[in-house]
Amino acid sequence: MVSPCRWGVPLWLCFTAASACSLMLGACATLQVPSKAPSFPFEKCLNASREGVVVRAYPIEHYEDYWQVFEEDLPKIGLGALWVRIDNSRPGAIDLKDARWTLRKGERSFTSLDAKDVLKQFYSGQGIRMYSVAVHEKARKGLERLILKDGTIPPSGFLEGFLFFKTDPGNRRWSTGAILSGKDIQLETRKEIEIELAISDANPGC
């Protein structure tokens, strides 16, 4: 005998409907990535330079800013984002192919995340176990398009994009006391340099 559920519908049908609902929710449950690069007020950013290479950073800290860009409160689930721009004022091209970006806070150090790891942290923080592969791939490709690239910057040129880092969940002031470090930036002379930027004060409006 098939047991009815609350409204007189067979129990197996209730479970089928619940599973379908979960799959429908999972299909939409992924990070919303902007279709084009957002603009940030770089006049509010601090910058650091070394040997003609300038790094500017804008850490996103306001709840409203995250919702405007990603439609999510990323620090709540353990993700912090910076928009970074690198300018080359040298006479020759600089190369970022081996550059490594880290965020240091005291004794702790966090390596920048690629698109796959950003989504992994997003799903984990949101408690999402099921999602549409197509929607996931769309979000991953969107992130790859906006994350800071590791290409070559010609004289007077620049590269810009997001850097994402794992943070303590719920910490909206995740950048306080933090230092952004860019290592192994290669000059046209093949010399490799490191640039550090204290981002705590990079966005004084926060």
C-alpha cells in the first residue's frame, strides 16, 4: 500500500516533486558574474610602485558593493575580492606569467584563487551540493574573463582584474591589516621584482 502524504498525494510523488524542486534550485544556485568589467573609483585607492611598475588595488568591503557586482555577500561566506590594476611605465614590456599574488595578515598568508576555487568556496559557504553544470560553466568562464590575467604588459600599458582570496567567514573588514604581495613580476631585463601594498587604507571610504 502506498502511503499518502499530507495532501492525499502518494508519498513517492511527494519525494519526486521535492527532488525536482531541489534540482531546479540547484540549477540557479551559482555565483552571478558581471558580463563586463565593473568600474571602481581608483582615485580612492592607494598604490605602490617599484622600478616603473605600479600596482593599484581597490578592496571591495561594502555589503552594497558586493550585491551590486555579484548579487551576493561574499565576505559572509569567506571570500574577499580586490580589483587590481598594474601599470607599466618602463621602456620595455613586463611579464606576469610567473607572478604570484598573496594576501598576508599577520602570520597568515592566502594565495589568490582561480575561478574553480572561487566557485568551490562559494558552493561550500552557501551549503550548495547540487548545481547545473551548464550554469556552473557559465560562471567559471565569466570569472576567468574577469580575474587578473598573467600576460605581458607593453610600455604605457596596463592589465586589470579581480583577485579573490579566502577570508574568515563573516568578516566584512577582512582587508584590515592586510598586505597584498605580487612576487616574480619580470622586467624586460629578466629581473624579477616583488611589490607590496598595504590595502588596509586603500579604500578610505569604507
